[in-house]
Amino acid sequence: MADPESTVINNNVNQKDPKEALVIAVTTRAIFDLEKEHEIFLTEGKDAYVKHQQANEDNPLEPGTAFAFIQAVQAVNKKLLEKNPEEKGLFDVIVLSNNSPESGVRIINSAKKYGLEISKFCFVSDEDSTQYLKTHNVKLFLSADMTDVCNALQRGVSAALIFQQEIQTPSSQLRVVFDGDSVLFSDETDRVFREKGLEGAVKYEKSMEAVPMGEGPLKAFALSLGKMRKKFDQEDSPIRTYLVTARSGRDMGTRAIKTLREWGLAIDEAFFMDGAPKGPILSKIQPHIFFDDGLHNIQGAQDIGIPSALVPCDCHKGSVEPNIVM
Ligand SMILES: [Mg+2]
């Protein structure tokens, strides 16, 4: 990044190869609880915010919603290196922040205190920090800012919106849950459902059974995660992936399964909920992150302490409410 407005602090953490690594970028508000500080920024302005962060430099921030996910990703790196000390295909975590470097010391100190292995801290003062995602080969971007997430999606990077929430302690194995329609898959069937109702959508799916679905916003990340998953056997894998979809298995499951097969994406477990709430199954799985485009599903998961990430499908309209049922 040659931009004089940005500062990159490269930590040179072990031998990650940017071409082979699975790069995840998180913003500071996704990984740490910065709600109080954000409020200072909004109400009292940038100077008051910087002053507050400098005065609290040695006072570590509390973990945020994406914190456990990042910790779990690092635990997988440890397993990968145990299997093969020369392994280059590791997870690589970048922290992207609109903070200035002077207010960023608290962020770096907090990451150090928790032993987080962050390869780069990027303090960028640009309005649109997502322009750096492609340069860094980022496969997943998590942010607490809707505009950021929409910009990333428009740049073709898998991205989701994180809300500050209470979380229960997830399982020690890295568990990632994907919704199907409008997340892994495109929104084509959602659109048919909105126009023609459930009966119309079932009919459409039957007629299209042999045609794989289009790719959704999280497909690229899911494929990279799937490759990581394949490095381990089923029994000793530190990664487990799930599909939890509102589709019914009987009428609409086949096309979903065929599409995953066509993509070469092996998902460990798939749940076809037939419209039932996803909460009970999520509380059994205890994932580190649950991706869904339905705000009602996200809220249901948050209520039971599941770290949740909204994949907005309505970016161009500037609306957070995705108006989706699948
Ligand atoms: Mg969906």
C-alpha cells in the first residue's frame, strides 16, 4: 500500500504465503467491543476519540463478536503446522481499521494481550478501506459497517456484517454455518419465491433440478474453507462446516446438494429445515460464525448467543432489511 494516508504494520508472523494463505480481514469493531468508543467518535468527534484511545492505550479492549472465530482460526493454524511444519496454506488474519495510527496503539496492545496472531494491522484513513481487500487477496471480510460490507461485496469479496452481541462459548473445533439461498447460492430461487410463493418455488426447483444454482456472495470463501477442511480426515478435523437452510429436503434439497457436488464443495453436515426456526439446531452446533441473509434468522441466532454475520442482499437499495425468507 503506497498510499501515504495509510499505515501498514507488518508483524511478519511465521511463514504465511499470501498466495496460498486463506486471508481473512476483520475490522476493529468486528473483533473488539468498541461500542463505547464508537459512541464517543460519533457524539464528540475524532479528536475526543483519539484522546480517549491514547489515554487507554494500556487498557485492553473486550472481545467482540468475531473474536472467537479468529481465535479458532488460529487454533487450526496450529494443527496445520503440527501436521506439516512447512505448511504454507494457513489462515492469515489482517485487521483493517479506519483509526489513525496514533489511536491504533490500543488495538495492537489488545491483540497482543490476547495472543492474537495478526499478520498486518492496516490503519487506513480512506473513506472506502475495502479498496485494499483485493490487493491483500482477502477471501472473507467481516465488518460492523454496512457500507464497508456492501463495498466489499461489490468488489466481489465474500463479506458479512457483524453486530456487537453477547456470545456463548463456542465449541473448540472451528465450526462455520452457512445459509443456502442468497449466501452460498445466488438469490434466484428467493426471487421466484417472492413472485410465485412456495408452490411456485417448489415447481421451479423441480424443473431446474439438473441445473446447478448460481453462486452466492459467500461461495468463494466457502470454497477456500472447504480446501482447508480437506487437509484433515473426518475424525481428526479441527474444522467442521454446515449448511443450515430453510429449504425442505424433500422438495428442494436435491438441487442444493447437486450444486455443492458440482462445485466440489464438501459440507460436513446439511440441515434442511423446511421453514422451521434455525435456533435449536444452531445451539446444538455452537458455531463460531453463522452466515445468513435473513435478519430474522440473525436475530434468532443472536438471542441464543450464536456469533452471527448478516450477508446483505439489498446493498444497492441501502436497506439493512433483506426482505428474504429462504
Ligand atoms: Mg437465505
